[in-house]
Amino acid sequence: MEKALVSIVMGSDSDLPVMKESAQVLEELGIGFEMLISSAHRVPEKTADYAKEAADRGIEVIIAGAGGAAHLPGVIAAMTPLPVIGVPVNTFSLGGVDSLYSIVQMPAGIPVATVAIDGARNAGILAAQILGNKYPEVRENVVKFKKDLAGKVNKKAELLHELGYKDYLKKFSSKS
């Protein structure tokens, strides 16, 4: 799917190491996306204009990551009819709890789906699941993705049973 259906927005380039996880999973699932840096505080008009125009440009889901005061997801949600997924980014001062509270405690009428602190990968998966309601090929990719996850867990479970916990830990631990 070439057309951008998801927008990944972050308040600062310092959020990119976290937000790249959304981009990577969307690439894995074959979903087109765009990325943007736009601060709710430093360039509020740009952020508002972007949010207001996103649906008309074909965007269907917005993933917004921010740290600290973390108002970006809420500001975007206030300006668009699209679903917004907020990613609280870890901060030095409060470990991302400040970001989490800022994003998850939205007022009635302005929902933001919120994932874990630094949970950008899950945000990408959630965006894919939302899109899968409309696009059968996306749904198929999500189903395959989840089957692959289950297969990995089952292989680990078999190996643990085969080796026992001590040998399993020796095999996979750098702390011998």
C-alpha cells in the first residue's frame, strides 16, 4: 500500500528514536505512512493546520508521540475527526509518567488512544488493526503478524521444556 494512510507526528526530533518503531512496524505490515515534526507549543498554528487537513489528504489514523507536557496528541485530537493514538515518550525528569498522564487524561469528547511509555511499536500495530477494518489486505497482514508472534513464543516454550530453565538461561543470557 503506497499511499500514506497513517501519519506519525512527533513534537521533537529527540522523539524519533522511539517513534521510528511505529514506522518500522507499518513498513513490516505494508502500510504507507508519513512522518512530521510539529510541536503543539512551538508551532501551534502549523500543528493545528496539519491536524485539520490530514483527513482531506487521505490520512486515516494519526500516531502522535510527545514527552514532558505531551500536549501534541490532545491538540491534534481536538482538531481532527480521525482516530489519534498517543505515544508517551520517556523523559529524564519523571521517566515518562508525566507524558503518560498528559496524554491519557483527556477531557470528555476528545479521546486519544494511549499506549505504554515508549510504546510506539504497539501504536503502529493498533493503527494497522484500525485500518484492517477497511482494508482486507491490511487485516491479512495483521493476522499473519500475530501468527508469527505466536509461533515465536511456542518455539521458545518448546526449547525451555527441552533444555530446562538453567540451560535455557545459559543459552540466552550474557550473564553466565
